[in-house]
Amino acid sequence: MNLDQISRPQASAHSHRILVAEDDAGVRRLNTDALTGSGYHVDAAEDGAVAWDSLQTKAYRLLITDHNMPRMSGIELIKKMRTSSMTLPVILVSGEMPTTELEKFSWLRISATLPKPYVITDLLKIVSDVLRMAADASERT
């Protein structure tokens, strides 16, 4: 599928900065290119520790994180975010979903999960849905 064939988000998406934490360079590049091509501003991190550093210095509207990464896993990153009172929506991506941890730590408030392998159109739909839900929730408060 060509990136030009993927539906474009609304013009307001241009203000959405997304952080992608993924240790696989090919997957990270594919996700970043697809999101950028869809009008989002995207930063990429090769593991949870680098993502944590980025979260300290920039404002994001969404985090997309792999679970199995060196130095700091996706779940460890999300735990660190939540214990630091960060309310950023999160999409957890993994070849093996950590269902036990997700059930045990419901306070992690993960917005969506996406099992690997996936197609880019599924990622873009989930991103759009999560950002829309976050915007709707902020309008109600």
C-alpha cells in the first residue's frame, strides 16, 4: 500500500506531536514515515529510556510504545509516566501482549493495544481514534 492511499487526518492533526518508542529500526521508520505522511509531527525513540528523556523535554499528544525493548520496556515506561502524573494517552504495541501486567496494573490507563504484526492502516485508525477520544474527553472537562 502506498502512503498516498491512506486517508489523511483532519487539519487539526498537524498540531498533534506523537512519540514513537520502538527498538526495531525498520518498524520505527515505517511507523514514523506513515504518521508523518498522515500529517502528524513525530519523534522516535529506540527504547523506553530514550522515550522517557523525550517526555521530559517535549510536549506530546500521544505515545505509541512497543513493549519488549532494551533498557526500559513499554510497561516500565508507562508506569514511570503514570507515577509522575503524566496523563498522556498511550497505545501499547507488542508481539506478545503483557496481559497479566495489564490486568494487574489497571492504573496504567492504556488507551489502546495493537498486536504485532499489524498493517499501517490499523495503526493510523487507532491513532486517529485515540486522539479523537482524548480531544472529546478534554472538551468535557
